[in-house]
Amino acid sequence: MVRILVCVKQAIDVSQLKVDSATRRLITVDAPKKISDFDKNALEEAIRIKEKLGGEVFTVTVGPEDAKTTLREALAMGADKAYSMSDPIFENSDTLATSYILAETIKKIGPFDLILCGEASIDSFSAQVGPRLAEQLAIPLITYARRLNLEGDAVTAERGLEDCSQTMKVKMPALVTVTKEINEPRIPSLMAIMKASKKEIVMWKAADLNVASGKVGENGSAVQVLDVLAPKMERKKIVIKGESAKETAEKLAKALVQEGVVGR
Amino acid sequence: MLELIGKGSKLTGEMGTKLTAVILGHDVKDHAKELVGYGAQKVIVVDNSQLKEFQVDTYLGALTQLTQQQKPELFLIGSTRRGKELAARLAARLKVGCVPDCLELKVDDQGRLVTERIVYGGNAIVTQVFRTKPQIATIPRRRFEKPEYKAESQGEIIDVTDISLEPPKAEIVEIKPIEVAETKIEEARVVIGGGRGLEKKEDFKILDELAKILGGQVGYTRPLAEDRKWFTEWVGLSGHAISPELYIACGISGVIQHVAGIRDSKIVVAINTDPEAPIMEMADYIVVGDLYEVIPAFSEALRKLLASA
């Protein structure tokens, strides 16, 4: 029986995000949201471990109140219990503050044998909350796992690095961050979705946790955001067209020589 | 990653402070002099047999102690997977901020260190400042310039021995080296990118041919690696970010995650049958056409042109 916790983030679906081209601002109001992709891989992995070895899968999110829908999806996939940490004072928490809120949550609902996180979130992609949480809890960490195996009180994971692949082994309790390659997350059946809609989601606020208000939200953040803007895209957009592929190719070759990027 | 020293030298100049390099490892003392030549004003060497292999737990413990002793304004680390884990954990231990994958780092007129990085899958750039010190940042390979080596440079080399090294919590069971292309794609002057427009893996030979003529390298998009399993790496936000002088996108639609990885290319050429493909918005030269016709013709045209030059 393994007790597993999966940390999930409700992220903006970056593939559907729109930009106001005049101001270069992102249109985030009403932008569709979803479980961050790699967190879904973490959930899938946890559920597979439970199916194989028995146990319980908990899931937790820190975010706005509507992040509940994210947890509903996690329950439909097969998580047993879901916790939402939502409070106006948590808003604009950076990775330092978020990992602190998660650590305090785990102190209350834990302990867990295994904590799984996605390698990074699809929106901010900083890959920090998992490693920071492992440090807060002072437990071993394996990052970027693409294969995972539990045996006795140890977890073994294979991870891909730039120059090698490493198989690492740590004693549980441990935290592992997973990549997209680890599995193909299941799509919950209608039946599972209906069953999940009846499950309880525990909604906690700051007062339910032992958190210091100075360590959460903007006050508790170590990094301050000054601006978020779409990058400038200044390209020439010159269409090269000839009567035949041969003529087009010749025109293109000449243009690139003139640019000085060919023939040196 | 010598760019760390290149960028570090620039920033310490702007900040009015000194650049210290840290080397951890075993039998690494010779490297210290080299780093002085590249511009480090001080090099701290921790030479210990326990540091022979990179074990993140042990390195992290040593770096935490060093950081507490030295109290740097800024700690720069390379944006590899190892580096990013190390940076995040160091920041957690010191309870400070960390900005990974900085595309820009500069000191503004208020004397603040300002960082820029890509977020929202390539849709935006976030500008951030730190509220805590040391400021920890990681920088991607080849983003900043490598420093010049000057044999006459002077610097202080300090051996640090009073560091307690903790044994790692993680055991490395196995290491399998992976074949790394001889020249890294980040270093290539010309990159030919292939996307889903290529029907078979064998068809890459027409891109290889073009790459050969241009003295470039071939890159791939994520779906070819992840969905079709043809390759193990890709160009894009989650893979290699490149900034060649010339990028030729062949049969690539140009999803934002891919575009984010090629944004800093000097000239972008897009060859695609779909005139509405997002890559067209991102290109300097646009060819609407079938890559199976255009590329061989382009290779032939280049061959003639280069032979006559």
C-alpha cells in the first residue's frame, strides 16, 4: 500500500492563448485552462502504481477557486482524494511561496511515500516547484524521470540528461518529477467522470494551514514580475515565387547570398 | 559553459563587483588558471575525491556553504537539466529567488538586475527582478558570448578545504552515455529544420544534402521525435533553442513552442505547402510549395551558384 501525492497546477492552455497585437499583451481573461500537461503524466503514473501495488492517490493544487475543475479531472482519472489550497492571500505566489504552501499542506495531510510532480508547468516552465518542495520536506529527489519503478522502500527512475541517461535509486519517502515520455495519460470514461463528480474536494484557505502570511502571495515571493509582453516579431515576410520549382529555388538562393548568410 | 564567464564579466562590470568562478571536482586545479585567462578575477577550487562524479546532493551541499561564506550578489549557473535542478534546490535552501533560462540579464538605471525569460509556451517574455539575495539565475548554452582567452590575465586562486561534504541521498545505478552530435546544433551557423511535412525518415536525406552544401546541420520538430520516434532530440522551447544565421524550416507548421526555439535566428526561410501555416508569419523568405520539389531544386541552384562564385 503506497500513499502517493500528486501536485497539479491549473495552467493556461498555452496553445489557445491569444495576443493583442497592438499592445503585445496576452488576453488571459477567459483563456481556456487545463491541468498542466506534465502534471497529467504524474497523475497517470501515480494511478498506474496504485493499480499495480495498491494504495491511495492524493492530489493537491494551489490556485484560484476555479482550480477545483482541475481536481475534478484528476479524480476522474482515478485519484482518490483531492485538496484545493485557495485563498486571496496566495495570489501571485512565486515558486518559493507555492512550494511553502504545498509543504505546509503535506505536513497536515501527509506523510506520503511518494510525491510526484510534472517536470515543469506549461505556462511558466520554470521547473522549480518540485525541487524546492523536496528541499522544504528534506526528502530525496529525482528530476526528469521518464521511467519509474517502486520496489520495497526504494524508487528507481531513469532520467534523460543532455549527455547521458541515468538510472537513479532513492529511498522513500521521495519526490520525483516526471517528463512527458513516461506515459500516455488516460482519458477518463463518462462513468469515471460521473463518479468523480460526486467525490468531495477539500477546500482549504490560509487559516486551515499553518502558513505565515508574510511567506505567501506577493509578500512571500522572492521574484517580482515587472512585465509580461509578447515578443516582437519583425520578419521580412518576402514571398519567393517563380514559374517553376527550379526558378523559385534559384531566386531563393540568390536572395540568401545577398543576405550574406550563404556562400561564406 | 564559458558563456557564464563572458556574461558574468559584463554583469560584474555593470554592478561594480568582482567575478568569482567556482570549480568543484577532483584533480581540477589546472582548470582554475584557464578560468583566470577567460576573465575570472577569483577562482574558488574545491578539490575532493568525493566530488569526482557529479552527484547533485553533494555538490549542492558544498555550494550552499560556499554561497553562505561568499555572499555573492548573483550566482550564475548553466541551464542544463543538472544545472536547473541545482539552481532550484540551492535557491530553496537559501530561501531566495531563482530565474531559470534567462534570455537577457542586465542592470537597469536603478541598479537592479533585470531578467527576461520565455513563458506561456513561447507566447510571452516575462521581465522580472529579484527581491532577495543572492540572486540565482541560469543561462542557456550559447545565448551569450564566450569570453576571449588572455594568457596575461591575473586572478586569485583560492583552495577551499573547510567544506563539509555530505554523502548523496541518491544512488546512481547506471549511466548510459548517449550519442551527442559532434557539433552541437546550438553551434551550427546554418540549420535545416524538418517537420511533419516529411513523410518518411529516409526523406531526410534531401535535407542532409542541403545541409552539406550549406555547411549546416539538420534539426527536427518535437512530433518527429516524440510521436514518430524518429529522433531523440528536437528544436524548440522544450528542446534545443538555436540562433543560427540561417534557419530553413521545411514542412514545419510553426507551432509557438517550435517558433520560440528558433526566434533568435538571423534569417528564417519557410518552405511549406500551406500558405496559412503560422511559420509564414515568422519567416523572412517564404516559399509556398512542396518541399519534395523545392529542396532538391534549391540544393541544385546553390551548388551552381557556389561553384561559380
